Amino acid sequence: MAHTSHTGEAADCISVVLHRRPDGAPRKDDFELVHAAIPTPGDGEVLTRNIMLSIDPYMRGRLSDRKSYATPVQIGEVMTGETVGEVLASHDPRFLVGDVVVGARGWQTHTISKGAALTKVAAGVVPLSTYLGVLGMPGTTAYSGMTDIGKVKPGETVVISAASGAVGSVAGQLAKRAGARVVGIAGGPDKCLWVQEVLGFDACVDHRANLEADLADACPRGIDVYFENVGGNVQRVALSLLNNFARVIFCGMVAQYNERELPPGPNLGFMVAKRVHMEGLLVFDKPGRMQEWREKATPWIQDGSLKYRETILDGLENAPDALAGILTGDNFGKMLVRIGADPVG
Amino acid sequence: MAHTSHTGEAADCISVVLHRRPDGAPRKDDFELVHAAIPTPGDGEVLTRNIMLSIDPYMRGRLSDRKSYATPVQIGEVMTGETVGEVLASHDPRFLVGDVVVGARGWQTHTISKGAALTKVAAGVVPLSTYLGVLGMPGTTAYSGMTDIGKVKPGETVVISAASGAVGSVAGQLAKRAGARVVGIAGGPDKCLWVQEVLGFDACVDHRANLEADLADACPRGIDVYFENVGGNVQRVALSLLNNFARVIFCGMVAQYNERELPPGPNLGFMVAKRVHMEGLLVFDKPGRMQEWREKATPWIQDGSLKYRETILDGLENAPDALAGILTGDNFGKMLVRIGADPVG
């Protein structure tokens, strides 16, 4: 990654911009670190000092030219990503200097945002990182998917792929609270152990081992709800075990985000015979869910009953590695980059 | 097809039984014509003389050993199929000799049924054949799919595969009544012409011609609802044109019912980005819909506003050919076999 200064002076705002579109897995030198002066907010705008940056699988889609639900990041543009930060200057009366806010977007140390994009959060109640993970977009995604599509009934079998991830770990714990038998799928024995022992899933299957036989063993009564975060072979095996009237929540397919050509999928004949309901989910379609989830889950974070885990890389310059890692499962739990220190006091 | 008499005398009940499981497309000699005495109904049972037999794509599934939602027909068993018939003898007080009933099952001239399986229909109001097609299981399937899954809004684009078939022709006309732009997919120019000119679809694309370009041309604003009866390449092309929040009604995939190995399906990455809702449908899951549909649609048959078309083969011995034909699209509209004459007067 090259370091350039656009101004050559007072260069205190550092941003990661897209240097070229990755071919396959993103690499560090697909990005460029750019130094510039700290910008000044205009009318209705707010300047934040970013503390923590969320790294999420959807970001891979923003690096491609492929048409999708969101505009891709352009070459030379600052890479997008949600942050939690501290207000340094505000021309929006709703935000004061020192407020902690979520919603400023960008892989950068300082961001200018419209006030309408920001949400003030309480400092000192829960760790600030949770506003980007378990209480943020990933947690809300899990909550929406389970509430609107999964509709888990007690005694049903629920399977969660990427079970140790930011979304999967919440989805599975919600299914447990709903009285289901919950089976995770994760990569490697460490993650599987954590999913069973800490998250309290009934079982967790290592997709790098004998997935087909192990998942069938773990789901003796078939699968009623499948929460899809992965795609590929994991998807194929999980769909083969669906029961009549099963629901499949399509949240992501991280296994194929680096693929140049999309592989074929499963034959869909089972859709009719089993009357399966499959539905795709993007969290921003129902904006009210975020606040609803934050209010519901904050006490569960405080009393320790909702478990979560984070991998935090230190320093903005490590954001490209963090993204590359999340696409291959190097992270354990929610992936974050620390950009600056928590506010004092 | 061999002709055998199990009794050698008073052999007036003729049945088509499964002789061996078809390998690929069913053939006439996979079945056997069996003569026997006309049976006598027991307690609570009804004997019908069958007039018309419905031939439907789902029947191919009953010929395979593959596990599905229904038990396969066993070798030597009478092939299953819905009939409309006349009561010849009844030990159920709800049915009188001469009543016309739907629900007796079997490729045969005479059937013994439990009274609970039968529904009395009015004779002389609409052609009896309609109780097996446009007013029967296929029509109700279309109605259920559009009501429970399709939820068409005015101005949306709705695509119907097998558009000239018993289900598709009703599904498309319902979408027109809901104010949608309706595009059919059918096999060959004759069917396409009928779908446009008689059913009144806005367009109909011949899947044997240039499907990919023609369907895109016919759906300039993409596809909001896809009614799936076919599978294979038609499915692949239709799914590639889905809009955000599209609904896909999985009713059948007739193109693959004769396949020995199921081909792969589409990559499902679009499910997330487009928030697609896909759902499978079997008409018997909501038994109330049949009566509801019959009451709603009978006036539309009487006033001629709901169009339908039938292919009727004459003689029970032609039922195997009728089934083979429906799996390759030889039929035009609802496929039926006439077994006996309509009741007199």
C-alpha cells in the first residue's frame, strides 16, 4: 500500500482509498493510504474522529464493478465502512462535541457526515465496539432474519452457517432463546468448541471435516430453519436436509465473494415437494429494527447472557488485511479495526 | 400394454396398473391394462363410474421410487389420478345414485372411494371436465400461488412458464385481473399465439426460439413475480431477470421429471442482493382454497371471461400416452382422458 499526501502539509486525516479493483481475493496493494488535512464540516454536517471501524463481508461487493444493490466504490474513492467515533465539530444542533456516534462511513481517521446519517450512542454503558457488532448491523441482521423469516418454533431444528461470526453467533443464540435445537457450522475445532461451549449451541459441525455425515448426525429430525451466511458446499449440504415447510434466510454467501465466476447452485426441485420458503435479507430495508434490537439486547450484553467475540486489528493500515481475512474465515467473531482511542472519561 | 383378466368372467372394471418403473420418459408398456369384476362398495364407500380422468405432471413422481411428499405407486397397483364420475352405488348417505362427484382416484373405469374423499358437483352448470382443470386442482393451484405467494400489485411484471398449461393459463389471467403486465413462456408459435390472443397476456415468448433475448425484451422493467412450472433453462433465464423484492412461486419443474440425474440449479447469490422471496406450493396444504376458487371462478366460466383449453384423449387405454405427452409439452391446455360418457339428462 502506497502512502501519499495530497496536501503535503497538516496531513492529519488518513484515508484508505481503492487503488484498483481486486482480482479474486483483495490484497493490501489494491488499496492506498492517503494523507490530507482534517476537513471542516459544512452546514448540517458533523466531523468525527473515528475510534473503531467495522469490517464486513459485504464490503467485497463494493470493490467489484458488478451491478448490485449498492453503488461500487470507485477507484480513488475512500473505502466505505461503518465507524463508531467521537464528535470533534458539529454544525448540526443534535450533536455536541464529545458525543459518541455510529454511522459515519469510511476507512479513515476523520469523517464528515450529514447529521441525519448519525446515531448518538451512550458512552460507558457497553463497549463501543458492540455498536458495530452484536448491537449493530450484524446483530440487527440476525434479529431481523430470525424475526421476519425464520419464525422459529420450540423444538424445531435450526442450522446456522458461519456460526461463530458476528451474524451467526447472534442468530443461533436467538434460536436457542426461542426453544429450538440449534446446530452451528463453523471452520475448525476452536470455533466449533466456542460455539458449543460459550454460545451454548446444541452442536457445531466443522465444515472442513466430514460435513455431510456430521451435519446429518447433528440434525436427526432434519432442518426446519437454515440461516445462510456461506454458500457453496455448506449450502448444498444444508439444503439437502431441509424438512417440509422449512425456512431459509439468505443473509450472505461469503464463500463465493472472491470468485471470478459464480458456480452453479442446487437443483431447486425440492422447493415444491417440501414447500420451502427462501428469502433474502438486507438489514437496511427495515430501518426501525436497529433501534428495536439495540434496546432489546443491551440488557443481555450487560447481564452477560448474550455472548459475542471480536477480532480487533490495531491501526487503520490493517483494514485491507482485515477484509481479506474475513473472506477466508481468519477472523474469530466480529472483525474490527481500531483507528483511535476511546474517549477519555 | 398387456391385457389381462384377473377373473376371466364379468370383467367390466378396467384399470391401468404400473407394470414397471419407467426409465426416463414413461412408455405405454410400463403399464398394464387389467380387467376385473366391478367391485361392490363396503360400509361408508361409494362406487363411481368414471367419466373423465385428469392427467397431471405430478404423476411422473408417483412412478419413481424417489422419496417425495407422496408414496409412490407400487408395481401392480392401479395408477393414481383424479376423476369426475357418476355414482353407481353408495353406502354413504351423502351420495345418491346418479350424483356427479370429483375425487375418486384411479386410472380405471370404476372406483371404490370413501365418501369423505368425494365432492359432489352440480351437473349441467359447466362442462364436467372443468372440475378437473380450470375449476379443479390446477386452477386452484394457480389461485393459491397467486394469492398466498405472488401477491401481485398493479403495474408489476408477472412471468408465467408453461403459460398455455392448466395452471399457467389461470395464473396469468389472475395476474391480468390484478392489473399486472403479464408475459407467458410457452413451447411453439401456436401456444404463444393462443396465450396472447385468447388469454390476453401482454406477450408470450417461445422457449424454443431465442428465450434469453426475447424474455428480456418482453420484460423491459424486469420481473416482479415468476410462476415456475418448468425448471431447467427457462428457470435460469427467468430468475436472471428478477427485480428487488421479487416473488417466485415454485409450482412444478416439469422439464426435469423424466431426468435420471437432476441437473445443477442457479447460483443463489441474487437471493440476498435482490431480497427475493421463493416459496414452494402444494395445493392440498390449504384444502379450503378449492371450494373458494370454485365459487369465485364458476361465474367467470359461465360468462366466458376465464378462458381455458383442453386436450382430451378418448379411451382409458390412452392414459399412458397422455402422461408421456404432458411431460414433453404435447398437450395444449389441460390434459384429460375420457373414460365414459357424460350422464344422460
